[in-house]
Amino acid sequence: MKIALAIADGRSTVVAKTADNRVLLSRLSKKESMFDDEASWEATDTVLDVAGDDVEFMLLDKEQRNLYLASRQSITVVDVGDASAPAVKHKLNLVENGQQITSVEFLNGENSCWSAMPRASWHSGHWCATTKTTSTCRNYAASSWPIARS
């Protein structure tokens, strides 16, 4: 089982890949009442419409809007801002035949992620930048690396 977790004030999200290769999203959101001093919690559970059998890496950004699902060959960016209706934003193949992604990590600030390939292909990489409203994914060679990746 693989798990991605993000906890923030008033909202927590867990994404898990199950043994039967489903990718599940569960979110707890705090709901304030205008008429009552006590807050309630709303739970949203969703099965994502993605192929879970290939998911090797999962990252969930700190704002709980973007979920990165990576296989050994590709990365899928899923908008999970609305937990009841997640939507695939991008799916991008990253490596050539015979190569594999070996890790996927957030860069400083958790607004971009980096996927690494084995030493034989260390000259290339992939970068995804996300904001509250947009997401951009790019492949690039070392000669064209973005200068700022935060």
C-alpha cells in the first residue's frame, strides 16, 4: 500500500493505493456553523479514475489541490481541489524505452516536483509547476533547465 497525506488547518486529505490497485482519496473538512459554536466535520471519499496498477510514487501538495501519481515511465497530475470530483490535468510520459523513474520528490516550497532517472539518463529531467489555478509540466534537457524551481 502507498499513501500520501496532507494536513492543514481545517482540512486533511489522505490518498492511498490499495492492494487491488484502486487509488482512493479521503478528505475531512471542518465546517463552521453561523448558528452554532461547534464545528462539524464533513468526510468526502472518492475512488480516482486512474490506473492504479502503475502507481509507484504519490505526492500531494500542501494546499491539497494537486496530486502527483507517477509510474516508472510517466507522471499524472490530478486536480483534487474538489475531492468529490477529481480531474486529471496532465499525463506525460517522461522516459525513453529501457529507462525508469527512480524517485519523485517535491522541490523547495512544494509547488514543483522533480522526477529522477537513473545515471545513464541524468542529463534529462521533468518539472511540474502548479499554482492555485494552473499546472504546467515540461520535459527538458540539462541545457534548458529552468533556473528557478521553487
